[in-house]
Amino acid sequence: MNCIYLSKSKYCKAKQCNKILWLEKYKSSEAVNVENESALENGTKVGEIAKNYFGKYTNIEFNSDLSKMILDTELQLKNKPNIITEASFNFDNNFCSVDILKNDINGIEIYEVKSSTDIHDIYLDDVSYQYYVLDNLGFNIKSVHIMYINSEYVRNGELELEKLFNIKDITEIAISKQNEIQEKIKEINEYMQKYDNGENEPEKKISMNCFDPYECAYCNYCTKALPKNNVFDIRKMQKSKKFKLFNEGKISFEDILYEDINEKYLEQIDFELNDKEPKIEKDKIRDFLDTLSYPLYFLDFETFQQAIPEYDGVSPYMQIPFQYSLHYIEEENGKLQHKEFLAEAGIDPRRTLAESLVKDIPKNVCVTAYNMSFEKSVIKKLAEAYPDLSEHLLNIRNNIKDLMIPFKERYYYCKAMQGSYSIKYVLPALFPNDPELDYHNLPVVHNGGEASYAYSDLVNHTKEEQDEIRNGLLVYCGLDTLAMVKVWEKLKEVANIINI
């Protein structure tokens, strides 16, 4: 019998990197949480909805005593034909639970449910491992499938599971992988036995496997020996290019300084190594500022996504806006004013948000956004959903200017931006040590991912908790547009423009 007790998740982790299993056993405290709360919630919802795909089913309840789940499964397998969810099996210390198992007198069908809109290679390994376990237990496996989200589905009325999910038969692939799985299980056991005392840590060179198919929770641990300012600190460079340089021994910024790479990468390196003064191209900044006019509006949306659309007209993973912040100045030397919107919990927020937006932003005014492609795409979807508001919405959309341009194009660049033009880097670079503009000082919500999860999870909280979370959302989104105002003012200052 194999000495290592494997589950399908552990098998897939070992497919990514054997050392993950060793680290989980002996260095678990070094793990960094790389999970996305919204993604986890979506995955759970998809799994629960999918159980209804074939109609009535019997669920094997989770039990920390896995033998209880296996016994419960054995009992249900006798009730043919039936549908069993989370059916659990063990062969030679290799355990798996099958998301959906169709069981009849002629054999069984395996369905693995994924919340993704595509099929990835690791999913094939996952399902093939399940085939391995059940096949070795002597089951007649008729077919193996992956059930995943159809991104083209648009909800209209009751949820239509046969349209929401795509199903791919991967039986032949699963069969073709059986020898590979057997060898991999043997390799995992030998690996863990070799380093089983926890003191002799296995050596493993970092590689693309640190990020593919998932970002590893132990990346920080495995890269702790890298020097400060190394190749992986270069912003926007493809990971494959970074690893190519790394594998050539070009690791530190000094090693890369004379490489034939993108000018912006070299600029980041140059500024870091030589501690250069900020680069400010005043004429180009002035030209950009000349494209803005009063009344001047600063707009930012917050959105969330649903793998299972809850509202009509919504597709899986569509960006659904639930909040915006709007700072604005009516005229030159005018007072900075602010408006905001935050939808109630548990409703489709789009209509009320769209109505509020056209009330708050007049036609034909200059609107700024930071990375305007996002705001423009949100407004376009709103215009498509609500034809009676589309003219005004599209007018707003067509008058949006992107405040990110001076930083993306490097008209303004300094060492503290670390090669990034994200406002989360630009803002502290322009206003170091300003507590008013520090996202870390915010209550409850500190980034967009937290905002999305906080809103989608509001209905699960008490009234008092909801009030606290809503306040956190308003403060966070309000800082996003206040930050844009501060950035605009800084651009005027460095370009020596008192007023525009």
C-alpha cells in the first residue's frame, strides 16, 4: 500500500510541484493565502447548483472520518439507478470524491464540476485521477466528463442548467493518462519517503510551475533567497521572459541592465540602481491636461461577478456594477464636490445605479477615470441593458478621458512607482507618507477584490454588520476618486500649471 494518503487535490498539487506536498507537511506556517474569497464563493455555488443537473440526487455528507463517507457511498451504490454527489472512494491510500456520479445497472458515469469557463490541463489530471481510483476498484466506468460554465449563457427567467453548463466527454483522455498517473503516484510516494524526516529539505529550483496552473502559496518562501531588485520585480514583463533570464543566471537588476529588453523595463532598473530624480516631461503632461475641461468629473465603479447569474440579462462572470464614487469640480477654482451611490444588498443593482449615474453626470461634460477601459465597458453594458437610458449613458462613455495615460506612457515616472502605473503604486509614489491617501488605513475594505466580496456577501450579515460594511465600501470607493483628484492636481503642479 502507498505510504502517502493522496486526495485528488493533493495529486494535482504534486502535478504542479512535488515540493508543495512536503511544504504542506513540514512548513505549513510559511504559506501565504493566495485564495480569492469571491472565487471560492463562486466555486461553492457552482458545485451546489450543478448537483441538480440530472434531477434528484443523494449527497454524501462530508465527514472528517473519510471511511464514513466511503461506507455511505457503498450503501448508495446499491440503489441503482441513482445520482450520487460527493461519492467517495479509496484505493491503496488514494482517495477521491466524485462531484456527480450517475449510477445504473450498466456502469457509472463520472462528472467533475468546474466553475471555469474553459477546460484547463489540470482538470484533465483531476478527472483522470478519479478514473484511476474507481477503475482499480473494479467499477465499470462508461464515461468521464467535465462540466463547466458556458460563458455565452444569458439568464432570462428561471435558471436553465442545460444552457448554463457545457459538458465535455474526456473518457479517451482519462484512459490514455492511466499509466502516467500510476507512475506519478509512485514518484510522489518515493519523493515523500526520501524527505520524510522534515529536516532534509528537498531542493527545487523555482520555475513557471510556481504560478501555473495556480499561484503557489509558498512562492515567498521559495524565493526568499533572491536578492532585492531581482528579475521577478520587473513590472509587466511576461513570466516566461523572466524565467528565461533567471535560467540564464541573469537574476539581479545589475545582471539585466545591459540586456536587449523593453525600454520601460530598463528604465525601471536604471531608476532603481541609480536612484534617479523623477522624470517629468512637462510638455507632454500639459498636452494631456489640455484634453480635460470643466466641469470636470472623476468616476470610479466597483463591480462584482456571479458565476451563476442571479438576474435577468446577466451572463456568468459579467461585471455587475453596484457602486460608484464621483468627485467633481464645476468650474475653474471651483469647490471640490462629491456624490456617491451604493446599491442595497440582495438585488440587481444595475438599473438604480444607471438611473443615479445619468442624474449625477450631465451630458457633454468631461469625465476622467483611471484605466478608463473598465469604466467604459461597464457603461456600455448598462446602455445595452437599458435602452431608455442608453443615449445619456453613451454620452458619458464617449466623454471619458484616461488619467492613467501620463503614467502609462511615462510622461511622469519615479523610482517609487516600481515600474507600475497602477494607481495603488502611483498614489503613494506621489504622496509618500500621507495617511489620508493610504489604503492600508481604511476600515473594512482595502482593495477591489475585498469590495466585490464584501458587497456580494452583505446579505449574510446582520443590520449592524451591514451598516459597518457599507460604510467601509463608501470610504474605499470615495478614496479611489479622491486619489484621482490628487493625482490630477499633482500633474498640474509638476507641469507648472496653476489652472487649466
